[in-house]
Amino acid sequence: MSLESRTAPDDGTDRADTDEATPSGSRSDGDGIGRRATGAAPIDASDLTKRYDETLVFEGLDLHVEPGEVLCLLGPSGCGKTTLLHLLAGLEEPTGGDVEIDGQPVTGPDYRWGVVFQDPLLYPWLSVRENVAVGPRLRGEDPDPDRIDDLLDLVGLDGFEDAATSDLSGGMAQRASLARTLANDPEVLLLDEPFSALDQLTKMELQDELRRIVDDLGVTTVFVTHDIDEAVYLGDRVAIMGTIPDGIEHVESIDSDTRSRDDESFLEDRAATFERLEQVGLQ
């Protein structure tokens, strides 16, 4: 199943009948992806196949993510969306096909493509500041204290620099995990359901923060979720994955300019995405 970014048809073609779509880039500043793409890296997966023994997860999957785009992978548990993210991150090897980021083959994990998991995976014997500084240290670099302070402020942890990880709430721990990933200045940000274990209010707050951070940094982002509202709120496009081995069944461009949860365009995009989920048998 192919997912390519290209110019969207303007001849009245129904979006529901279009398996390929351009990223709308319609963020609140009106400049969209074009503004955020400076220095960002594209992602390309070609003829991607993944099999575990006798289980085929997907086959012949093509994916292109524009520089600075936010692409959400939406689908039920077990559909292969996390597997796809792991292939993009170099955490697993494909059975066939290849992945490139900024034209370079992905052959394993790399600080240039940062990953944020559902579990924050913080080091409990380190303070918040020390956790954020881990990335540069593992690369043999001395972390810049001012840079670490800026990141802690960016994710809303100013004042918690010296806190123990055991003193953090779930939302604060995810903020620290995100800051630690950003400390490596990644070209691509890959997130695997990072907010799914949080209460709804904290989840919505972190969604707002992530949108702001991604807009500020201009980083290409792939976000895995099974939450329709989350996908529509965060994404420039939503790629809907069917049950295995169908792969990506459809891509929905998100047209909302304001990204307000009660905005009419947001509600229309949500309805269109839900309808497509029903059509591919996932609801």
C-alpha cells in the first residue's frame, strides 16, 4: 500500500477516494510546513515488508513524509503501526525494502532520529537535568548547560531540574523524556503513543505542548496513536492502517487552520477520519 506526498487534486476529487495526499501544512500561522521545513529531513520508505516468522505484518509499503510534516499513524492495536515506527527508527530490520532519512539509509538507531516511547524510560538514579543530558554524553559530547536549561523550559520543567524522577508525575516524566530526546537535536522525531497512559486532561495539555514544540523546532514528526481526536489534532496528515497485512489503507489530509478542538474544520476532519475507519472495517 502506497502513501506518497504530492500535490493534492483540485478538480473536486473526493478526499475519501484519494489514497495519496499532500500534507496540508495548515497550522495556525498560515505558513504551515513551508515555514517549519527549514533544516528538517524527509523520510522515505520504499517497498517495505515486515514478517515475523509466518506472520506478515505488511508488504510493499511505500511512505514519504515531507520535511517538517507531522504524520500520524492511526490504527487499532496489532495493525503494525509500532512496527512501522520501529523500522523508521532503525530499531528493527525490514524483511524487505529500505528506509531513508534525508537521503541516508537507516541501518540502525541514530541520534538524528529521536524516539519517544510510551514509557518515559528515565534513569531513576539521575536527576531530571542529568537525564536530559544523557544523549550528548552518550555521543561523547559535553552537554551545554544553557541548552539543557532551554529544553527544560521548552517542555515546561523549569524549576524541576534537580528533582528525582520518582517525584515526577506521569506527564512530567514524559516531558523529561521528550527533552532528553530533543537534547540530541534530532532531524526526525518518532513518537510511539507517548500519551496513551496519561489521564485525559494531562494528555490534552501535552498534545498542546507537543504541537507548540514541533512548530517551534520545525522537526519532521511521525506520531503513532489509536486515538482519532489525537491524530486529527496533531497531524498534518493521518495515515490509517488496516488490520495486518493490509498496511496503510488511506491517508487523510487535515485542513483545520486553528486546530481548536471545537473548531468546525476540526470536527469535519474528525468525522471524515472516523468514516474512513468505518469503511476499512476498523470501527
